[in-house]
Amino acid sequence: MNLISQKNGLPTTFINNQICCKSMQKKCYCPPVRAGQHRGIARSANDGFSKSFRIRTKIMRAMKLTTFLLTAAFIHAHAASMAQNVTISGRNLTLKQVFTAIKKQTGYVLLNQKGVLADAKPVTLAADNLPLRDLLNDVFKNQPLEYVIEGKTILVSRKLLPAPSGQQASPSAPPVATFIPVKGFIRSPNGQPLAGVNLVITGTNKGAISVANGSFSFDVNTGDVIKVSAIGFAPLTLRFTGNNFQVVSSELPAKRKSSGGESASSEGVSKLISGNPSALIIQLALSTSPIDEVQITAYGTTTKRFNAGNITTVTSKEIAKNPVNNVLEALQGKVPGLFIQQVTGQPGGAFTVRMRGSANLTTGATQPLIIVDGVRYPGGTLPLSTNTSYGTENFLQGGSGLNYINPNDIESIDVLKDVDATAIYGSSGAYGVILITTKKSRAAQQSFNANIYTGISVNGQTSPLLNTDQYLMLRREALANDKLEVSASDNDLNGTWPADRYTNWRKEFMGKSAATSNANFSYSGGAQHTTYLISGSLRDIGNIQRHKGSNRDGSLRFALNTSSANDKFTMGITGTYLSSKNDMVPYDFSVSALTPPNAPPAYNKDGSINWASIGSDLNSSGTASNANRLYENTTNNLLANATLTYRPIKKITLRSIFGYNTINGKELIGYPTTVFNPTNTQAPTQTVGILHQYNTRSFTISPYGEFNTLIGKKGDLSVKLGGELNNQVTYFDEITGTGFPSDALLNNPSAGSSVTTNYNLTEYRSIGMYGIIKFVWDEKYIIDINTRRDGSTKFGPGRRIGNFGSAALAWIFSSEKLISDNLPWLSFGKLRISSGVVGGDAIGDFRWLGTYSVIGGSYDGKVGLTPNSLPNPLLNWERNFNSEAGLELGFFHDRLTTDFSYYTNRAGNQLLGQPLSSVTGYTSYTLNSDALIRTSGMEISLSSINIKSRDFTWSTRFNISIPKSKLLRLPSSTQNANYVLNKPVTGKLLYKYNGVNPETGNYSFTDAKGNVSDYTGGLTQADKTEFVDLAPKYFGGLQNSFTYKRLTLDFTFNFTSRTGMNFLGQTPFPFGLYGLNGSTIWLRRWQQPGDITDIPKLSSQFTSIFRQTLLQNSTGAYSDATYARLQNVSIRYSFSPEVNKMLHLKNLSVYVQGQNLLTISKFDGLDPENLNAGVIPPLRIFTTGINVTL
């Protein structure tokens, strides 16, 4: 790039302050230098069910415009970053002319005090493609000025004059009341500019804030003390001596000083690079204290130190240690108060998420609000794979919206728990808020990163099953107990099935290992005012079940940040598009594992289904034939965000956030003729094709203004006023066809001989206004006030508006002189309290309004309508009154930090469906119940650095949550047999189980009168005298990290104590009936009078089913399901800088990871997490990978 300016299309340069044209054919003539003048310089110059996977073409179409726009930015940024040489020639050039040429050719900009360049001497240059630094060295030769290059900024200042001999500048010299202009630059330890850094003259409200390129300017007097601080960085205090700046203190934020006053450690200490007031250069170090980790709030950022609320942050570094496909798995055991349960191990399956227990009578209404880059996101189950008519309900359990966000794209997750953190979300913050922030480019230098891993997944914890010998022995015993002989229909015993044949059906149907792979790529870079990031990913997750199919997705993502030349206007844009395809067989074969072990093989030697083993029932499809079901779920997720910021003056910021999200899914379920026995001539009439189409679109606009100012000498005030508009449209369509003339038409349900349709469309809108006031005095006393006024279309006219708010106080008592002087081992201490009210509108849309559906047939040639539900125009907001108190402590320079929280929540005016008599024609009626639920609990977290030396570091994190709930008030009209006053709403009323009668071998129970007997058939609801709470009693996690030189080992245990339904309780048919194998727990069954055991005698009679039903409704069906699980292990080795340099890399590391590796529990037979014998448990995953940065 050789242009300084352009005229008439020809490149030009300056000669003796005259413009001279240059062209490619002709060199420019420079007059000779006259005697006595400066000499200058003279230098030489897809088919629907296919197995193959590729990113859908619609991804590229959706990203074309984005790619075009980004390409222009990339080319500009790349050219600016690559151009380091300068071509310029001329006589008596001013430095302003020189720097104009430098800026145009290289992108480097000048930073200097006003009037500095006036002292410069003119220069004569003849540079052709000269390196920038060489040019500057010649320009500043014999000048009264000096320069420093920081990033893309050239700082020019006057040379400091040495003090007279024998004299030194004294920090205690009396200040001179003369304003000195200061200009400078703030950078991070890796040399990147830092924006938003506060420089404040102590005792005044004067100072500056660094802009996007890290520069700042303000005026000082001799003797002024300047405090430099930024969120997440160690502060620095400077004093201006009249000649230059000197460091007063470079302590860490937690005031980590030894008793001698010296810094406890040089690590994480900010530095003064240059004290010249004309070119002040400051390097701020990242804080190593957990007290100063950056936390995302509703509309801004803060640190744990100055946060009066309760927020837990999980960073991308922690997420990256988990080879998971849904980020919720990576949060398990890491966030106090957040309980996460994996419902099924099937890839793409659902999760249960609860924040601080359940305070609602409506099942599933306590799902936390999820916000992704400012956009509300459907984090719960999606209405797919829930068709109970065709056995797909156990497959994905409804799925999860977060399956469609790549964990590798996430920068941090902030979990907002108390009312101070959540009240600003008003109607949606009643049950907690999860803020997900995706990655963005911050550095201007180009960087390419690839993170690739591959591995396998296998079945998790399951109950061992009986082998053939054990099975046959117990089957014969069951017949003997019933005084029966082996019959002709007992194929397992009468010789029809060989007694020496054994098939492990769990291994047969779902015992294989499945390959999993994940590849993530990103490229980032930029120039002075523009940075960008573009990334992509590919994931492929295999099926542990023997049958076809996998779960695959691909995504593209971009992030662009740009600012104006004066940094008053900034814009950030992000966009993510993910396309997922799941074509696994829509059937969970967990129950099929109970096939008798000596049953005929499911497949013939040629791999075809062994239909001969089915028997005489021509309509039976057999277990193996379920693999012939057709399934394809294609889901696309588009998430876009734009943030516009304008700072008209230093104290005011105006910002608008625009967000859009759409998730659309298309699911096809097919039952072809191959599912049915070939001898079944009616099979074509029984074929089924089901098409589900789902879409949810949400749009959010959130403008707000922020005012920041200093109050007096010690006060810091921040005021935010804003609004939020949300619009969400959801539709779910279902078309079912039966009786197809050909299997090829199953993907078109309308081709069936019988077709039914179901169309649903709802729209939800909300609007809110809010205000936030935060005041910090002397960095010790903190006041937060939040208020919000919300309107929701879920309520009728006159009842749509709700008012919510909170207040919080915090006191950093460790900053009090009395405590800091007398308790040197206490590096941090804070007390906080908060109280407020938040609302809830967790009901379906238009419950206040009568709605109708079209009936299937017609009458008199006219289409009829049928009402869906009874309208209730009096519906109003739920109201949750929350309070919390917390104590946060840091010891020994924050090497040990603790956080204790106690909370209470009283949830009233509950929205729920009141059951109605069937004679009304309706099943329920939505109303505001007078029920009142109180939840409370304690959360404790600890973080410690146990050992820290030059080569070895060991750190630990631990947290535990102890939630409780109680139903304080229950209207008599609310009908639920399991609701009991002063008991949790998460429990069940059960019969009292007295174990197995040693004399008879039957279950025995105690009725309401205290009578103990075997099964009599006379037990009623009134005899259910025992209450069992199924919610966790406590849960938490333990993380340890070991680093030896370049090798790092991390592992995480999570644990839960709860009561769950045991394997015996989940067995609807007791062992002994023909055709069902059982768990090895049946080996400890009752055999003769006097036996003491928990397993009854065996029976082959169907009457045993009634006894089993009584057991399932008794305390005998529930056991202690407490467990501890080795959730994750990660081993990583990072290569040395020497190796990276040799390979021309910035960073290189390799790693191995494991998920769900070990479970410690006394719980019998089942995985203690999902507690469901009929679904796949959480999988064990093993991966190995490489991470490369160029």
C-alpha cells in the first residue's frame, strides 16, 4: 500500500509541501537537499432417511449476505494488519503530514497531547517501502520528542528533562496548582487494548474512561493520586509528581498484602510501563481472585465483590472440560441451588431444571428463564417425540431447546438466583434466570483455532439381569409355589426353547459402543475499530442401540464488533445458525432387555428378523421389528442479536438490544409394513405416517439509557432506565395418516386412506419498563434498587399489568480500617441482604379467553366447533415474595473463599388448573388459587488454592445446597391426594409397607387403624398414612484441579441425596410370569417360612399383579437413592512455547476426557439420576482431542 492521498486518480506524495504526482511509469523527482538542511532518507523500495450427513444448503443461503458483509470487513482489517511498511518522500514535511501518510498506509494512529507536535522540527524523507519502526527512528532523530508503539497506536510525547544534579522528585512535594494534560494507553498482559477502564483522581469526581483502542486523556495537578480500575482486573494507584507518574500501590483487589506491606505475589499485579504524562502506559493484570470474577447481570456487568445479589458464573474454560452436547450437563454440580437431572441418556433428550426447589403447584412451571445474548430462549422441552399413541414418548422425552446451542460457542453462563438479580425480569424471573453469553472477538490480531475430538459413548449404569440358569430356576419355583405344572404354552420351560441358550438382550439391543465426534473451528481478527469472529462446528453422535441412525448437526456463527473513530458509537452483531438431524430409531429398547434369556434369537443368520419366533399372533410385530420404524427429526435454530451503543457525553450511555430467535422442527414418524409380521395380510392397512411441524419465533427489543457519575469524593452512582418488548409466536401442526398403499408414501401422511389433522397457533406478547439504581460509597457500602412494570397478553383486559421490584444492601466490612488492621488474615468480607417481589405467568396462552377447535366431522354439511376450555377473565399474576441473606468471606489473600446464603420464598396467587367433574364437559379450569407455598434453603460454596508453587498447583471448589419446601395454605377446592398441609408439594402419600411377611412370603401393609396384614384388597385412599418427599434433600459438587508444569488434571464429583422409586417398585409385573426376565434382586426372594427378606415369594399367577400394584403405592417401592458420581475427568497437556514456535503455532494442546465414569450408590438396580427403568440411563463418554491455535 503506497498511497498517501489521491488526486485525479493518480497517487500523490508531498515534496517541499507541494503536491507531486506519481504513476507506475514514472518516478517522482525530489529536489536536492540544500546545504544546512536535514538530509532526509533515501532507501530502496439430502433423501429423508439417508445416513450421510452434510450441512444443508439452506445454511449457506442464510449466511450469504452475512458472508458478503463480513468479507469486506475482513479484507479491510487484514490489509490494515498486514501493512507494516511505509512509502513517503518529500522535503520539510511536518510530523502531521508524516502521520497522515502512516495512518493511511498502515492503520496506525497518532496519540499525543495538544501542542506537542508544534515543537517538532520538519523532516525530509525519501522512504520506499520502509519498515514503520525504521521510519519513526529517522523521523524522531534529533527531535525534542519520543514515541512508543502500543498495539496500533503511536504515542508521542515530549522528552523528559533530567532533574538537576543532586535533586530528585519527591512524592511528598507540595502540589502545584497547574493543570497538566495527560494522555496514555491501557493494555492487557498480552498487549491488547482495554476499553472501559476507570481512571479517577481520588477525592474528586474527575478522571477518564479508556475507549476502544485503550486510549484516554485528562488533566492532573502535581500531587494528584489516580486510581486505575476495571472489572475483573487488578487495580493500580499512581501519583503524579509534577514530572512523571509513580506507583503508589499495585495491590490485588482483595488488598492482598503481607504483614510487611509487600505484595504477597507478583502474579496478577498491574504495572506502570511508562510514567511519562504525554505517553502514560499502564498494563492491567487479570485478577486471580474469585472475588473479582466478572459476572453478567440483567443489563450490564459487575464483579462478585460489588454485587449485592447472588450470581454464580461458569466460564467457557469450565464448560470445555466436558464432552457434552447440551450445556446443562456441564452445569451439573457446579451451581449452588441449581438442580439438573438428565431425563434420558438418548442424544437430544430432555432435562429437568429446577432453581431452588419447586414453589408451584403446576408441574413444569418452575423452569428458569433462559436468555441467550439478550434474547429469550425456549430452554425446556419441545413438543416433539411425545406421541403416546405410537410408543415414541420414551424416545427423547420431549427434547430440550438447549440441544441446539453448541457448548463450544458459549463464553460464560451466569445463573441469577436471588430477587436482587432476577426482579428486573419481572414477570419471568420468579424461578431464576440463566444468562448465556456467546463468544465474541476481542483481539484485533488474526487468530485461527481448531478444537477437534473423537470418542465413544456406552450405556450407563443398569441393573444386572438373570442368566438362563437363574431364570429357569426361579420360573420353576414360581410354578411350584402356585402348585402348577409346566404347560404347553411355557416355551421357556417345556423344551421348546433350549435350556442351554443364553442371550444378553440388553447387550443385543443396546450394548454397542457408539462413535462420537466434534469439530469446532474459529477465525478472529480485526483492526483498530473493528473486530470479528467467524466459527463453525460439526457434531456426529452415534446410537448405542444396535439399530441405524445418529444425531448430527452443523452450525455457522459470526460476531462483528465495530466503533466509530471517536468511540462514541459502537455496534455488536452476532448470528448463529444450527441445523440438526436425528434419524435414530424412535424406540427405547430398555424394556426389551427383559426378554427371557433363552428366547429364540431376534435375527436369522442372514440378519433378517426371525419372525418364526413370534408365535401364532399374526398382528404381533416383535421387539426386533421396532428397528424398522422410520424416523427423522430435522431442527433448525437461528439466533441473532444486535447491540447498538452511543455515548453522547462521558456520563451517559444509550443502548438498544435487538434479538431474534427461531427454532423450527420437522419430525416424521413412519410405521411401514416391515414393522408387521409378513404373514399379516392386514399390514398395509395398519401402516402409519405422522408428520409434526413445530416453530417458535421470538423477537426482543430492549432500549435503555445509563447515567454514571461520582457523588462527592467517594460515591459512585449508576442509574438505568429502559424498556423491553417481547413477541413470541408458536405453532405446532400434526398430520397423521394410516393405511398407505405403499411404504414409499409414508413421508406424506396425506396419502393415507385415513387422515387426521391438528393445527395449533398461539401468540404471546409482553412489554415492560424498568429502572435500576446502584450506589456504591467508598467501595464499602452498596445499595441496589430494581423496579419493573410488566404487561402480559396471558391475562385479560384490566389485569395485564403487574408491578415488581427489589432492594438489596451490601457491606464490605473487610475494608473497614478496624478490621483490616486487626484481622490481616481476612482478605475479604461482605454481608448482603435482599428482598423483593417477582411475578409469574407460567400458563398457556389465552386461558382468559374462550377458544374453539374445529371438530373432525360435519353436521348438515357444515363444519362444527368445539370449545377448548372455560375462559377466566379474572386471571392475574402469581406473586413470589423472596428474601435472602448472605455472607461472603476471603481468607489468606483469597486463597480460601466461602459464600453462605440463606433464602426464603413465599409463592402465592398460584396459577393452576382446577379439576372439574366430567359432567361439565371439561377436565379443568384455570384460576388463581389461594394456595401458599414456602421454599427455603441454605447454599454453601467454598473455593481454595491448596498448593501453589512454581511447578505445581492444586485448587478445589465445593458447593452444597439444602432446599426445603412446605405447603402453608391449600384451598379445599384444590383436589390432589398428594397435597398435605405443612408438607412439600413434591411428595406422595403412600401405604405403610411392613416388608415381606416371614411366614407367608407376601407383602404386608399397615392400614390407617394400625392393623398389619398381607394383601387383603381392602386398602383405600384413607389408608395412605405415609408421606415421602421425592425432591432432593441436598445436592452439590466437588471439583479439583491439579497442574504440574504443563500437565493439568481436572475432575468433578456431583452428589445428590433423595428418595426414588426402586427397581422393584418400577416392575409392574412381578417375576414369575411367562415371557419376562428380571433383575438379579429376585435371587434374594422369600423361599420358606422364617426367611427374612425384602423380596416376596415368586408366583406365576396374574393375581400377583394386584399385590405388586399395592407395593407400587407403598413406601416399599421407594428407597434411598443417594449417590455420588464421578461426572467428569479431563487431562490436558499444553506444549511449550518453544515447541509452538518450532511448529509455527500460538498454542497447541492435547487432551482426553471422560463423562459419567463412576457412580457410588447403595440404590438397587437403576441409575440413581434419572430413576427410570424404561429409558436409557445417562451415557458414559470417552473422548480424546487436540486444540490448535495459529
